[in-house]
Amino acid sequence: MTATESPPPPPPPPPGGAPAPASPLLLWLLVAGAVGGAAAGAIGGKPAAETLGWMGDLFLDALRMVVVPLVMASLVCGVSAIGDVRGLGRAGLVAVLYFLGTMLLAVVLGLLLVTLLRPGEGAGPGVLTAAESARFSAKADVGLPDLARSFVHPSLLDAMARSLVLPCIVFSLAFGAALTTLGEKGRPVLAVVDGVNEALLRVVHWLLWLAPLGVLGLVAGRIGATGGGGAAMEEFRRIGAYMLVVILGLALHGLLVLPLLLRFLGGRNPLTYARGMLPALVTAFSTASSSATLPVTIECISDNNGVSRKAAGFLAPLGATLNMNGTALYEAVAAVFIAQAYGIELGVGALAVVALTAVLAAVGAAGIPEAGLVTMVLVLQAVGLPLEGMGLLLAVDWFLDRCRTMVNVWDDGVGAAVLERLAFRPGMGPAAGTPLP
């Protein structure tokens, strides 16, 4: 090579890319935002909620603004990256089996804990206000036909405007599969969608640097709205046993079951992978919404952990809508807790009904704050438990909702690694990213 020649360009990165470590500064800022928000809400009470809460609402609205277009673009790119439409069937089968399997594991774990520890004994029956009773009664007629109809919507634009993610997912899967059958005619469309997807991910990257302020506002606003630290602690003390059972179940599922699946099915180092998911987990705790966290989830799965974009873009949007491990566990525990509080003994058959309906209700729950509390009506009705018992849960549901959303998002991250290894790279061992030690 002569002096006037330029060095050859570096080789292009492999599909999926090597994992880019999450910025330590951003992680510290997110943690500081959560801690600062908790302190401000506990000390300042409602005035702090009014002063800081708008920052959380603004951040949440910014995330929601990109959720629907990102879901659609990611799914179209994910489906088209599979190539042969028959590969979609393999990826879809792995995803569905993973969703159902992990949700059933979570429900069984929750039922075992609540049956053995019996936190509902001695808890007085709950009482709903008139407004709360009307809210849940409006959902009392929701059943399987309603769940089936929620997969489609007569107007795609209306579904997008109202953030109805499930119909958008169905359309995107069909549209992406159709584009793969068009050959050369479909390539320009796929190129445009891929460009839109990359641009949206860049916007998400920018939004992440605003996340610490958003987390501060969200946490301060929610704790301050309860009346401050003293009022929040009183809520926790009143039904502390129930909270401990739910948190113990979520911890065992998130820290034991899912890491084992990640290691043996996904071929990844759980500690390294969890570190890459930290921004998404902190965002999930602050927003209590897996749908609002979805842009950050995709960023963490693909950029921080090196999972291919097609696996992340295919599974994460589906998981944010259909895969609710934490919600399923919570609904099963809550139903048995209410039965114990009313002195109702549930047999093995009734517990099996609770398990199945908890999974279905979790699938039907929207990825929005406290959606699981609404769909729990299905579980209570399935075994004839009084809806009034939900009054026991309302005071602390805002906190438990954040805990179960973290598990939901963590499970989606694990599922993306499992999907890449089992459906997109069969027989190749661990996917790109951190190898097993």
C-alpha cells in the first residue's frame, strides 16, 4: 500500500452486532432519579407530586408517542428478516410456547406460595367505593369472545390513534409476511420500513437521556399522591403479608426461573444480560407500563445485549402485549388472597381454574398501568369470588404494579435471547453477544 492509498475499510459488523455496554453514567442517573423521586414524594407529599409529576407525564407521553409506529416497524422488519414465511411459523411457535410456558410457571409458583403462606387469613373484607364498583362492573362481562375480538379492529388508523397495540401487531405480522412473498416488488417497501425502524430507535436513544428526569417525576408523583412517606408506609403495613407473598413470587420467578431459562435455553450469562437490561427495568418500574417501556426494551435487547434486531423486533412487541408473567402471578395470588380474606376455601379444581384464567387475563391485559387489576375481574368471576374483595388491593396496587411490570419486561428480554437461539439460529450455540463463561 503506497503513501497515497487509504487503509481498507473495516469489515461490517455481524448481524445483531456486538453488544454495546450500557452507559454507566445513564444507569447511575436512572437510579438517582428513582431514589430522588422516592425521597421527594415521601418528604414533600402532594405538593411534590404537583411540582414534579408533570416531568413524569411528559416522559411517559414521549414514550407512548413512538410505541405504536415502533411496534409496527419492528414487527415488519422482524418478519421480513426471517425470509421464508415458513420461518415465521417456527418463530411464532417458539414465542407462543415460551409465553405460555413461562406464564404457567409463574402462576403455579404464585399459587404454591399463597396456599402455603396464607396471607389472607385475618385480613378483613375489602369495600369498594361507588366509583370503583362502577369501574370494575363495566368489565364484568368481558370474556373469551371479547378477547378474540380484541385481535382485530375495523380501522387500523383508529387503532393506532387509540394505541390499541394488539390489532396493530396482527396487521404488522400479516403485512410483513405478505411483503416477503412479493420478491423484488416488496424490497423498496421493506427498505423504507427498515429506515423508519432505525430512525425510531435513534429517537428512543435520545429519549433515554431524558429518562432520569422522567423517572424522578413519575416516582415522586405517585408516592406524593398517596400523601407522602407516612401514608405510603401505612398502606404497606395494613396488608404487608399479601405484598410480601407477591414480591417473593416475583423475585423467585425473576431471579431464579428466568435466569435458568436464559442460561440453558438462551445460552447467555444471566448477570451480564441483566446488566444490559437495567435501563429498561428502571423505566418499567417508573412507568408501570410494558408498552411505554417497549422502545427502551428493544434498545437494551439489541444494542446492550447483542441480540439480533430481527429477534428483538419480533418478540419484544409481542411480549409487551401478550407475555405478562408478573401480571399472571399477581392475579393468581390476589384471587386466592381474596378467597382467604372472605373465608372461602378453594379446592384443587378451583385453583386450576384460577391458574388458567389468570394466564388468559394476563394475555388480555393491556400494557398500561394497573391493567392487571381490571382484568382480574375475569379470574374472580371464574371461581365465584366477590368483586368487592378488590378493595383490599387498591391501596398498594400502584407499587406492586411496578414490580410485576419489571418482571414482564425482564421476561421479554429473556424471551428474545431464547427465540434467537431456538428459532433464528438453530444448532449454532450461543447467539452473538456475551458467551457463557
